[in-house]
Amino acid sequence: MQAIQTVTVGSGGAASITFSSIPATFTDLVLVISSRLTLGATSSSLGVFLNTAASDTSYRVLRGNGSNVASETNSGQQDFYVGETAASSATASTFGSTQVTIPNYLGSQQKSMSADQVMENNATTAFQTISAGLCTKTAAVTSLTVRGFAGSSGNLVEHSSATLYGILAGSDGTTTVT
Amino acid sequence: MPTPTYIPLQTITLGSAASSVTFASIPATYRDLVLVINGAMPTSGGEVYARLNSDSGSNYSAVRMTGNGSSSSSAALTSNRLGFFYTTGSELANVIVSLMDYSATDKHKTTLSRGSQAAGRGVAAWGSRWANADAVTTIAIYHEGGDYPSGVTFSLYAIEA
């Protein structure tokens, strides 16, 4: 696994983080995010879209909040919902942590994705989410954007960050596969 | 000095439907293994599972939590196979499995797996155990619903401690 790029949000925050010109030299992509959003609530939804935003993404999630668990689904969305992250009313300086995996990002098939997220809050209510996403784009992934879900869940605050990693499959010359 | 991660061991993209994929002669020189499965699933659905070192005895157990988009569930089970995820229909799925301490000879082997099938079964996390202290040298992967279709990819990686 090789780090491709890290972006840290500077003073004043940012509406989104975008990785563009992603090299076509890996097999899978892994995106690791530390985020907090400006929405006036304890938590807010975080989203990721591939290439350009379009209403082409569906997801199913399993989410706990410290006392209950629920599952939900949605389709025709611009973003892959990757979970609930800390927002303005959460304990100061707490951030949410997210990992998104996109296998076969260069393939001509639709893109099936996975995400795991925990929200830090240092309080009883904090969300943990696992998500399954499907984007119907069949083109290779050349850019990734992280933002408040659908662009309407607040901006990323200063010190939010995202790192994109590439994983390259191959052979060690010893292990066999049949 | 950064520790190498995701060292590629072997990968295969199925050129035709196959009932199983087997990784063998896995070297004992690493700490953990990561298996990534991606592609369409058998239409009839069922469990994505593996057998380690060809063991088909009732030596496996698992706990799992699942969300299908409307309800959630959790269960514990014992089995003759190492379960990773249930799929429904032929829709695309990802299964990402971490196999810890696979080369150790003093402990049972455990896996954490994450399954995602947004247009099918939904999402799940499984923790599974093989009640055997042998080093893992062979992983054979199956699907309860029959053959994996052409185009499915299976990649095995190693992680050094």
C-alpha cells in the first residue's frame, strides 16, 4: 500500500477535498479521512463521490449511535454515504475517522465500495457506521471528492484531512492460485 | 523506516466460472494476510466462505452483524467452514478479510471480514475463528450458491509486523 496524496484543510475550512489525476497504476484505492463538519448539530453526514457528481450512487448502511442500531438504504444519490461524523455541537476538537475501500477502481464494471466510520464525541452519543456503496459509473476512477453529504451537510473544518492510498495486486513468485 | 503493508502474494481474475479459488504455498514469513474479493456473485446467493488447510471439519465459529437496508441482525454460529459474508443475487460485492497471525503455531486463527453488496444483501461485519493452531498454508474460497462468475477477482496480500 502506497500513499498517493494527503490533503489537510487549512484555516477557514473547505467545502470539499478532491483528489484528481489519480494514477492508473494500482489495483485498489483506500481513502482514510479525519473529518469534522460545520453543520449546527452533534453529527453530520459525510459523503464521497467518484469522478463527477451525478445521481448514480446507492448504498446500504448499518449504524449504531451508542444506544440503538439501525439499517437504511438509499439510491439515486450523488454521494456514497460513508457515515456520521462530528459536527459543530460535538465535543470540541473531536473528529470522525473513516476508511473507504474501492476495489478495481480502473475496471469497466460498476464500482462497489465499502466504508467503516466512527465518530468521536467523548459523550454517550457517537455514531459507528459500516456502509456498502455502489456507483453505476463504469469509467475508471480518476478523481475522488470528500464533502458533507451531497454538499448540504456542512463544510469541512480546519485540520480535517484525507489520505489516499493505492494497493497493487501481484505475485510473490511463491504463493500459487488456482 | 515504514513497515511494508499489503505485499502482493497472488491475484486472479476468473476467466470463466469457477467453484473455488485456492491460494496455496503461502509463505510463513509474514504476520497477517488480507484477502480482497470483488465482482458479481452467484445468482442463487449464499455464503462466501473459506476452508483453511483443507479442513472441512466442524472447527469454525463466527459472530456477525448485518444490515440489509431496513433491518439489522446479529448471530453466532458454528460451522464446517470459515464464513465471511452472505450475498443475495448476482449484484457486485466486495469482501475484505483480515487473517491475523496466520503463521503462528500457538493460537487459533481469527478473521475479521467486511462484506458490502449495496444492491443486494447489504452490509456486514463478521468475526470468525478456526479452532486450529497450525500455520495457514492454504486458503480455498467457495460460495454456497455455486460457481463464482467470470470476472471476479481474488487478491491475497501479506502484512509484516
